[in-house]
Amino acid sequence: MACKNSEIKIFAGSSGKVFADKVCKYLDIDLGKSYSMTFSEGNTFVKVEETVRDKDVYIIQPVGLSPNDDFMELLFWLDAFKRASANSITLVMPFFSYAKADKKDEPRVSIRARVCADAIEVTGVDRVITMDLHSPQIQGFFKVPVDHLLARPVLCNYIKESKINNFVIAAPDAGFAKDARKYSLDLGVSTVIGAKERKANDEKAEILEIIGDVKGKNVIIVDDFTTSCGTLADMAKGLKNMGAQDIYACVSHGLLQEKGLRVLEKSHIKELIISDSIYNQFTLNHHKVTTISVAPLFAEAIRRIHNRESISTLF
């Protein structure tokens, strides 16, 4: 689906190359030429290898499995495009890892998401396109426009096509209950909610109770991301103890590595459904993981923004 304006230029950072190829295929354009490398002492070098003067540039760079490296490289790309006199620079960031740090919830800690937002703006970005931020209010950390896409419609389509019968949607905690109800509304089913407690700044949380009836029913646990699979596995165990049948999990961003996948394998979860917002080599071809592409969603958002069309229907 080609764009009207040939001046559009899409580039990819190191963490966004696979995703960018899918976006360019949808838009029927070539990926911009660029180069990056890491020196032996760890410094990152980036170079735009074609002219971008007076052109609308889109740089695709998720901040995911290597968030510090991904983020620093991102800043260098923004600076390079700005210094190359691009007409506009849009950051396409399918996943923003530091979005988890959205508040000061204890003394003497940094609000890291705000620090990152400030750095992105200072470096010269004009617009940000992202998906399923841990807290939607993070859009307000930016002074530039932020288009906050949702994976839910894409994931719900997959669930509908899977023909899972007699199921309910489950939120692992009260914080995701509102989003879980939106899944339920789209799918025409009811919602159950878990009560979760996190006692420290780590990836361990305890499911204290589950509110709702799941006996004899299949259950789909929904959440925005998972890194260790601990919460999903604990929730699945609690659901199983309450008489649930098959248990599935569906999250927007899957950051599982070897340890998390071992937890998944031992859990009661039959299938984990994730998007391709980050390229995760650990989940590729895993027998319990299904990856659904949201690249067409982002490509359509880019096309509409570039052609000055409304994107409200994508939310």
C-alpha cells in the first residue's frame, strides 16, 4: 500500500530492522540506507547513508531487550537526522521499556520515563508513534504529539480466529482491569480479576486472590508485557486451583528470555500470544509462544500521518 508522497523515508535502528522490513513491505517502499556499529570499548556509531534534506523521516527503534543500548543509539539517530536537515523526524517506537518507570512511588528514585522523554525531545524529534505504554499518561511526558496505538484489536482478531470456546478474560491485577474489560467487551465475554502484591523492586509478584468464576471455563490472561512470566504463571496456577480448564495468556510485548521461557514451560499456560513489537530471538519457534505482527498497524499509521489523514480509527 504505497504512500502518495515519495519524500517519505523510513530507516531502522539496530533493534528495529526486522520490524522496519515488514513496515516497508506493507507500504511498498525501500528501507532507507543507514549504518551503525559498536566500537570495542562500547561506543555506538551511527550514519545515515543517503540524503534526507527536507524529507520526512521515520526512524524505527524499539527500546526493548537491551534498553540502554537501544535508547542511546536512538538518540544518536535523532541527532544525525536533525543535523542532516530532515524536514521532520518521527520516532516509531513499538515498545518503550522505560515506560514502566512512570512515577515516583518511593523516596529518592528517578522517574526514568520522564528523563527519557526529555532526552528524546531535546535531540530533535517532532512526533512519536508507540504502542501500549505501561501507563497511557506517559503521553503527557512529551510536548510533541504522541500517537498511542493499541495491540488489542490485532490480538482479539487472533483470539476470535482461534475458536476458543467458553472462555473468560482475566486481569492479573487491578491495574490492568480496565484494559481487560475492553478485551472482554471486544470478545463478548466476562472478566475476572487477580489481586497482586509486589513487595520489592524486582520481577516477583504474588497473586493473593482471584475475583470471579472460572470453574469449568477456559481463561485468557491479558496484560501489557511480560519479562519473567512469573505473574502469568502464578495467575495460571491460581486459576487452575479454582477449576479453570485450558489457560492462555495474551500480552502486547513479550520480553521473555531463557529463564522466563523455562517458567512458561513449567506453567499451566497452554499458549502465550505476543506481538512482534520487539524482535525476540528467544521466543522464535518456541512451542508455547505465538507471535502476531503489528507491523501493518504501524505501517498504516505512518501512511495516514504522512498523507495528513486521520488515524483515530486505529485506536
